[in-house]
Amino acid sequence: MTHFDDESLFEYVEGTSPKASEIASHVSSCRECAREVGEQRELMATLADGEVWEPAPATSPSPRQFIVNVAAFAERARLEDERAAILCEEILSGPPAWWKQRLRKAEGAITAGMVKQLLDRMRTLVESNPANALQVTALAIEVANTLDVSEYPCDYVIKLRAQALRDHAYVLSFMGRFPEALDFVERAKRLFDQVPLPEYDLARLALVKAAILQNIDRADEAAILAHEAGDTFLRFGDRVRYVNARITEGSVVYCGGAIERALEIWKSVEHDPALDEVGSVRVAHNIALCLSELRQPAEAVEYLVRCVAQFEMFGKETERTRSRAVLGRTLLLAGRPADAIPVLRQTWCEFEQLDMIADAGLVALELAEALVTTNQANEVAAICRDVIAQFTRAGMASRAITALSFLREAVAIGQASTSIVRHVHAFLRQLPAEQPRLFAAPPTGFGE
């Protein structure tokens, strides 16, 4: 039986849960969750007693003792991290289906150090294997929710839970699962709001939310969030994340149609020393995207060839494939369909291997356009069938499947043309879940 986590049960007891009826039904037949609800209610009743809030006698530790306590916790955290790093190597080996059971059986795995190590592992996986990265953040959330808040200082556990939710939201966004990602962002914000001085963490969360909003037609909100986050990072003296916020702002502006303005923003940080090597390639990819849209193919191709090679060198498979996709599109727009065909074929295959179905479908349509342009339309019907099957299995929007069926029928009766293929492709790009995504270096990309 699947149980609700502590946060969900607390919201139910508090009367703010959006799943109240579902939880009530579950609690009626689950002793474990019913016991937890009872304990939560007793706690709230105790807190309602005015005597609880009477000031306690002053027992603050001396300055020397405070320093001793801080040093002791720092040493404990170091040992937890070291132990968790070793356990992670064992837990995250073999098929991903084994990971959860291995974690639950591992002795001494339920620590704050394990949460931090899992989130670190996510950062190494998200570009190369988003599905595995999502499993890792789900494990981090499970461990964080299991931690006893009384075992750690102040609001340490609450903050750690919020960070796990934030990183889970980022991976969901990276995979194009925007409604789910937005839900986890809001859950993370509720927790961050409970800790002292949350401004910096809220700014990091705002960048994740901005990246989501730009993909669901809420660009104005996203631009404000990115701009405000950048201001916060500057106040805290974090130049790296300030540049990240500028990159995100450029993405929002680009999606709003202001291509030249986006190019200006990205050019302003292209050589910023705060960018690491991978970040520089991401910005170069975005610049190339603008150049392609502004019909400057020669310069765009030069950027993109370099991006594909460098992402390959860094082991960033997802980003390499996205740069290759833009390269194929740029060659097509430049009137070089014969050169674009092998690039688009390889890109389509790579997106499917990465389980990025929406991106694969868009590239497949660009391949179809290149084939029609070079009088090879006989293959287009088969491409449409493959994409329809993939979209159907993935539960994609019915409108997308209808559009692809229309194109397939046009091919069947000999009416396929580049204009029809472009029309269907343009339509699919406008569907929120299928919009192409830029590279705004993720908050998690620069470490903690």
C-alpha cells in the first residue's frame, strides 16, 4: 500500500490539503497513516495551548559552547557525506529498478548526507539520462521526508526537504513535464518560506519556476522572476548565479519573440569569467539559435558545429543532441536539405534513445520536410506513423496526433508539400508540452 508523506498528512490535518478527500479515504483503511494523523492532531492541540508559548528560562549556550556545537555538527555532516558517498556508489549501480530497494536496505542510509549526495548525483545524470536523474531526486525526497527534524539543528531538515523538491521540479521541467514540475516548485516554496532568511534559496527556486513558466505561455511572469532572482544573487555576491539568471532571462525574452534582444543578453555574458566551460557552450548554443532565427546561417553553423563537438567531449548527451537538432534545422533553413538529412536522422534517433518523445517528433517532422524538398516524400508516411505511435504511447496531446494524421493522409494522396509539413511542425511547436527548450544553465548546474 502506498502511504502519504508527512507533509501531505500535515496539510490534511491543517485543513489546507488539495487532496483532502483522497487522504480521508486512505486514512480510514490505513492504521499507519491514521496513527500519524492522530499524532499530528495532538501536536496541533498542544500548540494551541497558550502555556506552550510562555518564555522559557534563558538557557542560551555561551559563545564558546556555541562554537563547539557548530564545529561538532560540521564534523558530523562531513562524516555523513563521506558515508553517503560510499553508499551511493553501491545503491546507484545496476538497473535503476533496484535503487529504491537497495536504499531502504542500506544500513545508515537515512541521513541528511544521503540527501545531499543523491542531489549531487542528479547533477551528473540530468543531461545524459534525465529518467535516471528523476529517480534519484525521488529517492532524495523519500530520504528527506524520513529524517527526524529533532536530530538536526534548527530548520536544517526543512530546508533540505525543500531543496530536494526544487531539484525534482527541475528534472521534471528538463523532461518537459511542466505541470508536475510546477506543483513541486510550489511545494518547495511552502517549505522555504518556513526557514529563516530564505531569500537566496527562493531566488534559486524562482529560476526553476521561470524556466517552467516560459514553456507554458507565461513568459511575462517568467521574465520578472528571472530578473528579480538576478538582483538577489548580486546582493549576495554570487556572480555565477547572476549570470545564470541572465541566461534564463534571455530564454524568456527569446520565447516571447524578441530574438535580437535575447541575442544581446546572451552576447553580454558569452565571455563572462563566471561561466564554467559547459556554461560557455550552453550560451554559445543559444546564440547560435538566435543567429539561425535571424537568418545568419553561416555564423550559426560555425557555432553549432563547435557546440556539438564540445558537448560530446563533456559527455552531455542531451545537450549535444539539442545542438545537433538546431544544426539540422539551420542547414534546412539555409537551403541545404541534402546536408540536413543525415544530421536530422541522427538527431531523431538520439532523442528517441533519450526518451525525449516531443523533441524526437519535432525533429522527425524537420526530416520529413527535408525529404519532401529533395523529392523523397515516399518515406514521410512511415515517419508519421512512427511519431504517431510514439506520441500515443507517451500520452501526448490528441491535437498533436490529429495534426500528424493529417500530414500522413496528405502524403497518402500525393498532396504532401514543404508548406504542409512546415504548417504541422509549427503547430506542434506551439503546444505547451512540445515547445523546444533553450539552455538556461540550471540552478543545480553550478553546485551547492
